[in-house]
Amino acid sequence: MKAESTKSINSACTQWRYGVYCLSKDKVIAHPTDTIYGLSALPGSQKAANKLLQLKNRHTNKGLILLSADINHFIPFIAPLSAKQWLTITTTKTPSTFLVPKSSHCPYYICGEFETVAIRFTKAPIIKYLTQQTNSALLSSSANISGYSHSKSGVKFRQYFGYSSMSCIISPNRPKLENTPSTIINLETQAIHRD
């Protein structure tokens, strides 16, 4: 039993390291998040962002989400926030994505047609590792074709994308992820766009 556990840990570490490598090469990876299965790329790579949008059949004007375990990774893409606003973002008890005003430097493929950017602070181990190792937020979206249900397992993910379309697929460390995506909240108005 101990040998099997060690093998599983080693396999996960190898996948996570390979995920970092693929991200650094402008690739899209698939991985578990704090909610559902996701697709991610580095936000500084328009090439990778375009690939992510193509995989999902998602229009650029809809924008994407930034994920990180480090709030400093969001700063290049958003307008300045108050200490109270940062506290709200970093202390939610359930996974929450916040719509915040974008910076003048935010690329269109991140914010789409909106004046806001979607960001989610999370301490999920896989997100923490990937963002620490790349020193960057992740540009992310749910692992599904636009208009279809989200992936809660590797099985569902493979039904959508197969193996050949993805540079790196990181297996979840549990059989199923959460049943629902994060709640989306407008930080300034507190309006809930998805719960």
C-alpha cells in the first residue's frame, strides 16, 4: 500500500512539473482546479490563449478567467484595488470569481468586450504550484466545449477533447471534482452573475 501511495505521489509530481514546462512553451494544459476541470495557459501568451479559445470553440469577446494563489499576479491586468477589496477577494469561504475593473494594459483576449476582468484567488495545491513555478497567473476556463456541461472528471474531459489535442493532462487527485463552477461576483456592485 505504501509503495502504491509513493508511486502515485511521484506520478503527480511528474505531471505537475511537465505542466509547468508546457505552460512555458506556450501550450494549453488540462488540470483540476478548486472547482471543476479546467484548461489553462499563461496570460502573456496570445498564441496559447488563441489555442485555448479554439479548443473550447469560445469567442474572444467573452473573455477568460485569471487564477492564482498570489494576488501580485493579477496586478498587471487590473485597475488598483483597495485593501478592503483585496480582503474580500482573498477571504471568501467558497470558490468565488470576482469581476474587477481592468487595467489599460489588459489584452483583449483576456477581458473580451468587457471593462472588467474575472479573477479568482485560490489556494488549491495544483494552482499554487503552477503559479509559483511560472511566476504568473493562469489564464483559464472550464474544460468543456462552449454550450456543453463542464468536466467533473478526466473521463468527461477525454470525451470532449481526447488525448491528442492537449499537451499535458494533469489527473485530479480524487475521482471527482466539485459539482459546480465558482460563483461569479461583481466586486464593486456585489451583483452575483452566477451562483
